[in-house]
Amino acid sequence: MKKIFVLFTLLIVTLSCHEDFDDNSVLTPKVDFNFTHNWDDTAINSSNLETETVTNANGEVINISSIRYLVSSFQLTNLAGETYSFEGYNLTDLAIEDSYNFIPEINNIPTGTYTLKFVWGFNEEDNIDGQYQDLNTANWSWPEMLGGGYHFLQFDGMYNVDTTNPLPFNFHNGTARVSEGVFEQNFAVIQLDTPITITNNTTIEVKMNLAELFTNPNTWDLNVLDTDLMPNYQAQKMMQQNIMSVFSIGEIAQ
Amino acid sequence: MRHWLIYCFVFSILLGCSSEDAKQDNTYVPIPYQLDIPVLFQNKLIDPIIPIDNQLTVEGVALGKRLFFDNILSVNNTKACVSCHSPQNAFTDSNQFSVGVTNTSGSRNSMPLFNMAWNFDDRYFWDGHALGLEQQALEPVIDAIELGNDSWEPVEAKLNNHPEYPQLFKQAFGTSTITKTLVTKAIAQFERTLISGNSKFDKFSNGEVTLTAQEQNGLSVFMDESKGDCFHCHGNPNNPLWTDNKFHNNGLDATFSDLGLGQVTGNPNDNGKFKSPSLRNLAYTAPYMHDGRFTTLDEVIEHYSTGLQPSSTIDPLMKKVGQGGVNLSTQDKADLKAFLLTLSDPSFINNPAFIQQ
């Protein structure tokens, strides 16, 4: 008799859920992420990536050739302190607009007000050399001699393009090599405190101000640090510091 | 008992139908072809791309192979695909420029053919103008200085009047009416089977052999951003394709006589960009670069070391262009070459499945 009561209760609950869906309100909305990019006030996308001329905080005039970056370990935490983690990672290539969207495989969470946290690159646990076939295929590995795993960022272009002697820069970020065979984790946890209210299926815009890579706290002088930055410990740690102010929450589309 | 009678009746009708269908249709179902994917590729790379409308079959691959080696595709029956894509040269041409039916040379070096099912952007030719292997194969047949036909119609006619080809197409594609679409589908099927994954370095990656100290140092030069920095465009031990299959201006010229990708896209930022070729099988694929300007690997290494030419679209990865290149030491150049030669796969160029029997 008890069992029948339990089953009956379950049936009622299930039916009520169905009614909710019929009312078009969602108990566990789907959440995905859309990365947009700008250089201060100028939007950067696939159509102007290679044509826009921008100036960094140190005054170098820059043309961009390509930008790719990796983000992972997305988490939304609500006001009660409950955290919902999303599996997967996203490799964004600014030349390919489809890659701006990160849609986790399982992305249902309860309605509520949240803040977003994610990892720039891979954390130590995830940054396993050769582990991810899609990233291997995308030529995204970080050399074993520098600690292995994967790049977090590849940002290539020319600077001093307003002079007769423009020069290349390769602003690449990943694990930091302290000395031969000694490595230091170099990922960054990006915690964005802007509250995100989720009442329905939601796309969260994450804005990336590329100019900030060269701005805070380290005003980047490309004349000094332009190439061969991957094995340069100081440059790698400066990038890790500068990445903290690059991202912000944009539009919440529901 | 009555039930049994009904079952027998229905069964006999079904049998009658199926035998009647077989007589009318006479459809041969081709056998699915399983690609022989190296374990290293299975571990490191995502699955190869096979178009949904051109799945590999045993009959399709065999037909494609026969067509690849058959002079029937040329206007005067003197040249075939293999004339410029020789198996001994990892399916490229040892000549700087290939010579077609008119004895006229082209202006670019023939591209080697292997591991194309892992070319995920699916763009072919040095300038990437063909989307898909099937599209690529349409061109040489009607290129005046390659196989020399004015159009595909006479080629289709020759094949349709051939004593054997209609039956082979019937078995591979279910129709004996031969069209250019089916010809290129068959050739593309064969080309997708051209997999090279058994070089010394592959065996090293699989833990089967060791590298010499020189080869090991050459790998370090290859992977060191402060030295060769080859890996940003040409793969790494985790990407055994040894190419990014992208387009770059690698500093060959200050001005361009051949615009490359720029000619295709119309975007001046793409001028002078050409596809990164795989470094696999370099031992067999000389001469090098899109125009075959370098006859030896030493010349190629010297180009990146001291020969870079600045231009408006030079890839920023050619970072030492101001100093002419990465200025490798004599020892590092020799070691880099030793490493590059470990990417050669003799079992590929000698594979009986890829050679005319």
C-alpha cells in the first residue's frame, strides 16, 4: 500500500512537471556561452580581424594576423553557494565565428541568479599532453620541453606597422618553464562577479577586450617582448597577470 | 493446419516477390571498405572525414586505383594521374614542374598525396581553390596542360564504350552509366586510402624504436620557439600529420609572381600564401615549395635559417625575418635534417595496394 502511495505521488509530481513544460516555463534552463571580442571600443570579428589597425597601451600600432585561445572548466554558482559545473572546453579561433560559441553537452541548471567562473587555458588536472584529439588535430600542443599540454593563447601579428620597419610578434601563452625540466602552472581562474539571472534558456555573452592583454597590470612593450615568449618565464607570468582583466559579462539573452 | 496453409501461401508469395525483384534489379551491393588507420592516428587525431555521399567501398577504391593509373583519362591516352603523382615520390613529381600531354610545364610543383582524409578544411591545391577531393579531381582531366581534354564529355564517352569500365562502375556505384561525378568519386575513394603512418618517428612514438642523439636534438630544434620553431605550422609529436593544412606566407619572396591563396580569395592579405605541406616523406618529395624552387632539404633549412624575404603578408611566425631567419648553427641544421628524415615512411611508397600491379 505504501509503495502504491509513493508511486502515485511520483506520478502526480511527474504530471505537474509536464504541466510546467506546457506552460513554456523551464525548470532547468539550458545555458550556453557566446564569446565576443573587442579592442576597447572596436568590435573584432572574423571580417575585420586582419584589417583593423589597433594601438596598444604602450603606443605600438598593431595589425593582427590570428588569435586562438582555450577556455575550460565553466562553473555557475548561485546565491546559495551551489555550484554547477559544465564539462568540456572551447578553442576559439577569431577567424571562425562558429567557434565563438561554447555549448556544453549537458547544460541544464535550475533557474536562479549566478556568477560565472572559468579557467583560462587548462588547469593542471586537465592540461594533459596529447590527451585531446581535437586539440592535437588543431595543432594546439605546447612543447614538451616547456612542460607539455596545450597552448592557452596564440596571438600573432605585426607591430610598429605605422613605421617603415614593422616587426612580428608571437604572443603565445601556456605553461611557464622556470628552468630546464622545472615548470610552473600558468592557467588563470577567471571569476566574473556580475550577477546573471537565469529564468529560461540562456546565452551568456562573455566579452573579451583584447587590448587588456597588453595593459593591466603590465603595460606591454612589444619592442622588448615580441617573440620567443614561450620559453620566457617572466613573459609567461606577465601574461597570466594581464589575462585577469580581459573578460567581462556582456548581454544575457533568454 | 489452416494456419500452416496460410503461412505457406504468404511465404511463397514473399519468395516470388523477392526473386522477381532480383531479376529486375540485379543490384550488386558493394562491400564497405575499412580504412587501415594507424594506431597512432587513432590515439592522437580525430576520425578521418569521409563524405556521406561517397563512402568507401572495396569496389570503389579498386576502381579509383585503376582510373588513377589509366591513361584513358588523357586526351591522347599518354598520361594519367600517376604521371605527375608517382608512388615512389609519395605521389608527387620529382620534376620541378610536371609536363602534361602537350609537353608544356605548369607553374607549380605537383603536391604529394597522403593522409588527405585528415585534411579537415578539405581545401586542395597549393592555393586551396578546390573544396573536396572530388572537386580537385575534376580539374586536371580538363586542364589544357595536364591531361588535356576540352571537356569531360569525350572522357565519359571513352569510359562508357570501354569493355570493362561500365561493369566496374555498376559494381561500385550501382550504375553502368559513367559520369565525371562518379569518376572523381572513385578516384577520391582511392586517394583517401593513401595513408602514411609508419615512419621511424611513428615507431618512436609507438615506443618501438629509439631516436639517435642527433635525431633527438633535431626534434628539439624543431620544437624550440627560439630555434627552428617549425611546429607552429608543421605539426608535432601529438599531431603526426606534420602539417596544419593552413595557408602561410613563409617568406619566399619580397614580391609575388604567384599570388597563391590571394588569387583565390581576392583578399590582398592572402597574397603569397600557400598551403603548408606535410613534412612526412620529405626524403621522397623533392623538389620543395609550391614552385619546387629548392632541390634539397638543406636548401629548405637554409631558407628558414638565413633566406627569409620580408613582404606585406609575411607570416608573423617568420619572426626573425629582420635577421634573415632563425640563424641555426651548422650542427642544429644537420640535426634538424636528421630528424626530418625520420618522418619518411618507406612502407608507404612500397605499399602494393598503392602501386600498379
